[in-house]
Amino acid sequence: MASKNRLKYVVVAVMLILAGVAMADALGAFNPKPYTKVSKGSHAHYVPADRDPDVSITRFPKRPPGPGETITPQGQIVRKN
């Protein structure tokens, strides 16, 4: 009987850990890129993690930054320094 109770606790613990990992992934904790792709209808905008909340998503570029480029918090693609 004790092994069944222990199994229940192990299953619940594993489920909680998996739910925590899924939540962290959904919040972008494992995103190595400094920007996020935001789908908007038939296209997507690329938004930096430090975006200015006063700037509309539509002001951000529809293409990802290339090598040596970055997206400013206001939505411009510029060369990295």
C-alpha cells in the first residue's frame, strides 16, 4: 500500500515539473534569440525582448535581423556596434 502512495506522489511531482518547464518555455526562458517572432495574421513581426511598450507591434520589422544587425526597442533594424 505504501508503494502505491509513493507512486502517486512521484507521478504528481513529475507532472508539476513538466508543467513548470512548459510554462517557462512559453514565457521564453529558453529562447536564445534577443527577439521574438510575433504572428499577426498572414505575416509576422520580429520584436526585441526590450521593446518599448508605447510602440505598436506593427512598427516592428517583418524580417529577422541579419548577421551583425539588431532590432532597437523602437523597431528599427540597425548594425550592431
